[in-house]
Amino acid sequence: MDLKKIFIKDACPTKMGGQAVMEGIMMKGEAKTALAVRIPNGDIVIETKKTKAYGKWMKVPLVRGVVAFVDSLVYGTKTLMNSADILEQYDDEEYEPGRFEIWFENKFGSEALWKLLIYVSVAVALAFSIGVFILLPTWVASIAKLVTTNVIWINLVEGLLRIALFIGYIWAVSFMPDMKRVFRYHGAEHKTIHAFENLPQEPQDGGKGPDLKGLTVEECRQYPTLHPRCGTSFLMFVFIIALACHVLLGWPVLWVRIVTRLLLLPVIAGLSYELLKWAGRSDNWVVKILSMPGLWLQKITTAEPDDDMLEVAITAVKAVCDDTPPRKYTVKPETRYEYPHVWEI
């Protein structure tokens, strides 16, 4: 792992971040968010929206981490479902809704159905994550008391078990064909953000900005698939900080451990977010050491993309950066490099 290529000294760190979705990528800037999806005929469908403003909450340390975490969970699920919906619109196979889906849509409307699916998906994901990665490890780790009564060692067993379960889960889903492609798009997202942060700066209204003409497949291809600001690294920070916090609480009875671990989640998420922001704008040796577990895990959650995937990521970045109002449009394969895009759906 060449850290000099990951923590690039002369880069201009930005607040742009992204998410890999079904056959596409979501990129979020300070003013605009873009979802770019490759449809079966090779075109790229783009949807842009104004980035949600959080106001004063995103200026408060620790609190902003909790807000960002909850938002990324809800908006990330919505974006993933959005990409699947776009692909379905251009799929030749007709979708047959179930009886409950038909009844609910007729009773409350399609928008209410969409919101229900999103919040149910988030609730299921949260329940699964809490059950498998919080409750199960603290219950199983009680067995360590048969060997030692040292609370530090017992908490260490719990923390390592939690990390092992998470890595095992990520490793297992990486063999699924659809997830393999999502992980390759994840790699394309990182390569493109690296390239964007290393573009030469040119004069623009109100200051300087990146020269987007230099954002090409050839330019993006040379960068690594690992990035210090990745959400994967955030999750590793969560596990490591949780281990340190839990040690301070000792090893009370099971129900107290469960309650305190749940109550500590917002604090841990807030601390992890601050650490991730620091890692994204610094390249000192402390940051590099703290970032290593997350970067190693990214070797599973990212993979080398092909040129088509890089094109989707480039298109998403350019859609975020143009000054057109939020809209939905498509880019033809032979014109996808032109900027700004003008082919409206």
C-alpha cells in the first residue's frame, strides 16, 4: 500500500463525497447532489438535486457527526433505491407489484409507498446492525469471563469479535455478483475524487476552481481505489473508538452493557466523524496510522473499475459542478465528455 498515493501532499481536499449504487454513482457537493446511472443501452441518466442544508447543526462538533450519520443512512438507502428504480424504467421486463403494494399505493399514494419502503429498509438495516454488531458480540464475549476477570481483556475480546463479524460480513457479500459491481463503482468513485482534488486550479468567479477539462478516464485511472475520507474508514473508526469507550465502562451485567452501548452510539459516531474529517485534510503520520484499518478494509469494499464505470463517476462530478438548476437528463455515449451536458430527458 503506497500511502503517498493515498495521502497526496499537493491535493486540494474538498467536501465532495459519493456513494456507489446499482450501475452508478451518487456524488454530493456543497450545493448540488447528482446521481448518475448507466442504463442498458449505454447512456448515462443523471438526476441532480440541491444538497440539503443543515444550518447550524453541521457547525457543532460531535453533533454534526450524528446528523451526518443519520442522513447518510436514510439518504443512502433512498439513493440506492432510486438507482434501482431508474434501471427498472429502462428494463424490458415488466415489474408485477404485489397485492399489498397495490393496496397501499391505491390507499395512500405512490409517494407514501416510496417513503414507507425507505424507512422500513432503514429500520431493518439498523435492527440487523445493532443485533449482529452490538448485542451479539457483548453477549458472546461474556464467555471470556471463564478465562479472565480483567475487564480490559474482556472488552478487547468483545471489540475484536465485533470487528471480525463486520469484516466477515463484508467479505461474504463481496462474492455476490451485484455487490462485486457496486464495489467496482466504489473504486471508480474514489479514483475520480482523487483526480478531482488534484486537478490544476483555474480562475473562476469568486476565486479559483478545478479545471474540469482535465477530468478524464486516463487521468482518473492512475489514482488508487483507496481514499482516506471513505465511509468504510468511518465505520472502522466507529469500531475502534467504541472499543476504547467500552473499556472505560468496565463490564457490568448484560442489560446495563446493552443500554450503555446503545446510549454511547451518538457519541461514538460524532467522534468518528471528526476523526474522518481530520484524516481527509491531513497527511501527518498520526492520521496515517489511525487510517490504516479503514484503508485495509477498503481493499475489500473497493475494486478496480473499468473505463465505463470511470465515465459514470466523471459524469456525476461534472453534474455536481455545473451551474444548471436541478434536473433530469441523459448523456449519449459519444458526447459524455462534453461539458456542460444539454440532452434533456
